[in-house]
Amino acid sequence: MLRSKWNSGGSGDHAETYSSTDSQDDVRGKPKDKMKLVYILFFIQGVGSLLPFNMFITASLYFTVKLQGTRFQHTFENYISLASSVPTIIASVITVRMLRSYRLQTRMVFSLSVLIIMFIFTTIMVKVNTSKFFGTSIYQASLFGLAGVFPKEYTQSLISGMALAGVFAALASIFSLIGISDPYDSALGYFSCAVVVLIICLITNVGLGKLEFARFYMKNLEYGKSAAPVQEETHADVEDVNDDARDLLYKQTLHANSSNYVLLIWKRVWPVGTAVFLCFTVTLSIFPAVMARIQSVDRVPNNVFTDKLFTPLCCFLLFNTSDFVGRAISVWILVPNYNRGISILLLSMSRIAFIPLILYCNAQPRSHLPVLVNSDVVYIILSCLIGLSNGYIASLCMMFGPRRVHPQYAESTGAIMNVCLVLGLGAGSALSFAVVAML
């Protein structure tokens, strides 16, 4: 059994400290994740949860041709991001309140089914339908809630899968551009790939609950439970709290209503919640709205690399690959650690510097600011740093959120952290209009 100390003096840096005398792997009664199947399934679910959004923002040639001559031709990325954000925020908030009322399997199968139906419709019509993002958010929020009751590396697997969805979408876009000349035929094959991946996610999602390792942790899901304490032993892989620490959050929620317990959780996780919000606000304010407009300074019209493939390669593929690497390395590098919430928040705030740096790159068309970064190499380095920092900070925040509360509230905390994430997406999408107007 883990022996730990939890000092509840605050919710920022040094908010809580613990010491463990036993290895997590030595906890009695805990089954093994055979062949890392559960880890792999979380990774697959992560791919499916963010694939719809990535498929739309990377289909740049299709939408450029389709919207040519309209006022949306150079700003469709802003509108797609914003159109996805509104239903995503609403559904994420609703999902937090649904955790104790609807079974996890019901929420996830329903949302995946909505996604599949909407993408089949989009593929047939080759037409955007933003209602699919409501299904995306219920699915994603439920996934983060589920991952919250597992050890932190399973949240990392989930969020890494989300990053791979961006890489997958970028590669699909590049291959379609190379192999298919007609942008409409390209989009047809492009969106068909998404349908196949989502069907795979639906099948693997059903199989997750049949694995012994998954069932061991899924006992901590909140369906049918009230906001009252449970036995510590039900979540052996998260730091237990002692009698002195059962504690501000734990005692107050004994008789709290659902609104109060969400507020009390927020008091524990606000540094990492705010950090992930700021992280995605900065990222979405410039990606893809500004970065997809950046052209090579050596651009030659109709040249394969400096014209046709420059944006898919140097914007989407490079950013998403760096984002994936940032999330992957968070398995081994945990700096700052989970009880250094303010430090993580300051690290996230430092990314604001990327906004003016990207604005001075060769984004076209532009009317106000001059181009000061006349180097493709500098832009490529910036793209890598933006993606790497986004993936690393986001992964730390999403892993550390559920670790800052008692296991009783891990699922709710995972869903609340997802709300912070999608609020950041929404704020960044809205801010991108102002950022683009500055060009």
C-alpha cells in the first residue's frame, strides 16, 4: 500500500507533497496491462477523438478551391475552429454533469456513432457540417474522465493519440495532394479515411471494458455515485491521503451538492487548468489561422515543394509531429512536477511570445505589418517549438489534474480539465480573427 503525505495548505506551488515507500507496480491485487493492450486502446481512442477537427483544418486545398472568390477563402480555418468550439464547449460542460447520470459506455458509443454518421454524410456530400463537433466533445470529455481513473501514463497515451491524429491528417492531406489532382476527389478519399478510423475506435471502445486491467480501474467511475468519500484502496495507483488530509476537498464534499463539488475540485486544479487553457488559447490564435497562410520566401508558383506542399509539410505535418513528440516525451520528463502548478502556469504563459514572432513571418495576404522573418528555416524552427511546447505542456496538465485530487474525483477532474482545454480552443479560435486582422 502506498504511504503518503498530502499537505493541503494551498493549490499553487507546493500545494501538496507526498512520499511513496512502495513501487506502484508492487501494489497487491493490481492486474497487469498485458501486452500494453489498454495503453494501446487509449492511444487509438485519442486518435479518433481529435481526427474530425484535424481533418477539416488540414484540408486546405479543398476549401481554398471550394471557397475561391468568397470572403471565406483566406479565413476558413478561423471559421472552422470557431464553429467547432461553440458546440464543443457546451457538450464538455454538459458531460461533466452527466458523469453520475449516464454510463460511460452509453456516452461514448452514442458520441462515436454520431461522429461516424456525420462523417459518412460529409464524405458523400463533400460538405462541412459542424454538428459533428458536438459528438466529438462528448466523446473526448468522456475519454479524459475515463483516463483520469487510470495511472497518469494512460492520460499521456490518450493525449499522444490525439497528437497522432494531427500527423495522420497531415499525411493524408499530403498523399492526396500528390496522388490525386482533383481537390474534390482528394477530399472524398480524405474524409473516407476518417470514417474507417472512427469505426475502428468504436470497435476497440467496446472491447476496452472486457480487459481485466481496465475493469480494475473502471470500478472508480462515478456513474451512480454521489459526492461522498469512498475507500482509498479502490485506486491503488494514485497517492493515498492520510487521516489529516481527508481534508478540505474530501470533507467538504461529503454533504456538498454537485455544483459545490465541482468548485472544490477547481480550487485544487486551477493552476494546471488555467495553464492548459492558456496553452491552447495561444496555439489556436496562430495555428492554423496564421501559420497556414505563411508562404515560402523562395516561393515559385506551381513548384511542388515551395508552393503546393509547403503549407502541408511546414505547417501541418511539422507542427503536428512536434506536438506528438512533446506529448510523448512527457512520459520520461516531468518538469515541473505535478505539485508545481504555478510553475506550469508560468511556463504556459511564456508561449505568448510566439504570437508576435509568427505575425512577422511571411503570412500572405497582409496589409499592415511588415515581413521581418525572411527565412524559411526560422519559420520551421518556430513551428517545431510551438508544436513541441504545446504538446508537452498540454500533456503535463492533463496528466497532473487528476493527480491533484482524491481518486474519488479523478473522473470528474479529467472531464473538468477537458473543459479547460476546449475553452482554450474556443478562446484561441475567437482570438485568431483579431490576430489575422493585424497582418
